[in-house]
Amino acid sequence: MLTVIFLDYYIENLKLTIEFNGDLWHGNPEIYKNTDRPNPFHENLTTSEIWEKDRKRKDYLKTKYDIDTIIIWEKDYKKDGMDITIKKLLEEIKKYERL
């Protein structure tokens, strides 16, 4: 069986993916309760179910391919702006640099 996983951004030499999670689509836990159903295209899914799906995806990438994941939330990007978000992201990426 072929599994296709799309990554927002992948840094191959670091085996690191950067995912930009939309608050609505991924049910940002700072905004939504675990029983909310924020995603308009998957109205049957609760945020708990969305979080579990995202966790499984992240775990799969780590266990199957040894790929780590950094999450950037839409809310944080809107609050901090692009420059601060990039600065924080670069600081986080440095933690994954492998010699």
C-alpha cells in the first residue's frame, strides 16, 4: 500500500518538516475546546479527533522516516508577524542541526 503524505516544507539534510497549521483546520487548542467542530470541510470531526489525526501523522513521520516536525500556528503568525515568526523558526531549526 502506498502512503502519500504532503509536507508544507521539508529540510532534507535535517530530516525536518515545518508545518503551518491553520487554526480552523487543525483546531488550535488555544482557541477551541476538544469537543468543538471547527473544520467546515470535516464538520463531523471534533478537535480531539483532529488532534489525534495530527499526532498520528507526526508520529508516523518520526517512526517511519525519522523526520521531526515543527508546528507554526496561524494565530502565532498573525500575532508575531512574519519577521518574528521566521526568527523563532530559525532558532528552533538550529536545535535540529545534525553534524
